[in-house]
Amino acid sequence: MSDLQDIRTALRRFTAERDWQQFHSPKNLAMALAGETGELVSLFQWLGEEESRNLPAARLAEAADEIADVQMYLVALADQLGIDIAQAVAGKMVKNAAKYPVDRFRGSARKYDDPLED
């Protein structure tokens, strides 16, 4: 499953086989997504920068599982809302490029509307 369409198809089949469509409202999927994101974040809580970049194999496997959960809920949510993730990302990148021009933001982590740096 290398692309989002394959993931969406697999999720639709998995969900249909279990008759879970009834539970997959956008609200419920968004809440499940937030929960899974929290589980991913908890794997990095209290780690230093270097530790977070060099996870032990077992922790890395846990991170992979949580990333998969996040991605699956995100794809399912987009599917329920009729959003093409690739198109949404492309559009958002255009918006981000306008908000964060290279000449003003290269090497800076500040937000585009931070008045302290304009």
C-alpha cells in the first residue's frame, strides 16, 4: 500500500467487513485521530532532542504503529468528508509558500504573523 488510494480502499474494506461504518462519522474519526496522535506524542514525552532522533528498536516499532494509526484515521476522515489529501496538501503548500517566503523565513521557526520579527 504505497499510496493514499490503496490505503483508503483497504480501510473501506476493513470497515465494511466489520460493519463499522455506522461509527465512522467525521466527528468520531476526528476524535479517534486526536487520541492516536496523543499516543504518538506520548512516545516522545520527556525525551531529549537526540534521544527522539535515535529511538531504540522497540520504541521505533511502537512509533511506526502509532504513525500508521494516525494515517489510517486521517485517510478515513478525509474519505468521509470527500477531501483528496494530495490535492489538499498541494493547495496548502501554495498557501504556506505565500505566508513563509524564503527570503524572510529561512532558518527561522517564527510564525508568519509574529509581529516581533517583521
